[in-house]
Amino acid sequence: MSHPIFARFFASVAAPALTKAGVTRYRRRLVEGLSGEVIEIGAGNGLNFPHYPPEVSRVLAVEPEPRLRAAAGQAALDAPVPVDVVGGLAERIPAEDGRFDAAVACLTLCSVTDQAAALGELYRVLRPGGRLCFFEHVRAGTPGMRRVQRVLDATIWPPLMGGCHTGRDTEAAIEAAGFRLEELEEFDFPETKVPAPAVAHILGTAIRP
């Protein structure tokens, strides 16, 4: 799945802007406390890799976009834990059932083609009791902004932003996939006084029963 224009935009513009806005603290919180084998879907250019704790024995990082995947491969060389970067889709994860102790989804479930299928795959590859750790932008909290999100998602936003959708109810989708929510924090990022379609975020963990 190639999005070369978006890949260049993300690597050179969006990712640095998010970092300047303070996203690193959420990346750290996303993976803190993890151990064992971890799968990360939509790994992008590997910005989460530096934050994995030493208790993680291996990360399988799945990224479909070739340019971002190549950058992630370079980032893996300097990661504090072993990271294998592979091509693949979240809807068809290249791994066997029940393999992983934890899964990480970071600003990814907004852009997968089939969110239910991707979450079903994460459920499949996690062992019973395994944790899904997520940091995602989601559906807005106000009716007016939700209407804006619906219009954007039906028109210009996904083609311009690599398949991203602004208004997905990811919390409900995680529960519908069979996960049990363990922790959930809702907040705006970046904090702004001007309403925007992609500032509502959630950070949390869910358990595969």
C-alpha cells in the first residue's frame, strides 16, 4: 500500500509538528510497562521504537507504506530493543495466533481500511490476557464537530491524509472486537482554543480475555 506523497508529508512535516506539540510524552506512556513479545501495527517511520522498555524481548513492527517502512528499518537499528520491521496490513497481520504478549496501535486505527478487521486480527495474534495499548485520534465530543468530521471523512480527508478518518468511534470498535477496556483517558491533542477535526484523542489499554 503506497502513499508516497503522504509518506513524505508525514516524515517531513506532520511527525516533526506532532513532536514539537509534545506527542513524545504520549508515545512513552503508550509503551511503558510492556514486556515480552510485542506487535506494533502501522509503525510508520519508527517513532515509537526509542521508547520501548528493556523488558520487551522483541517488537514485530508492521508497516504497509514502503517509504515509511524503509525509514522504520533504519530507526530499528538504533532501537533499545530488537525490532523486526515487515510489510503487511493490519487487516492481515503476518503472524500466528496467540503469539504476542502485547499489541501497540499508535495513530493507526484511524487509517486502516477496515477497522473491525484490524482489531479482529490484533485479538487473534494476542495471547489470552494480552494487552492492546492504543493512542488514537477519534470522534469529537460535540455534535457540531462530528458533523464536520463526517463531511471531511466522506470527501477530502482520507485521500489527502493517507486514508486517515477523523471521526471513528475507536473506543466502541475496540470493545466490539471482544477486548475488555482496562484504562482509558480522553483529551485534546494538541490543546487548542480553535475547534479542529482531529484533536480528540484517547490513550489506554484493553485486555484480550
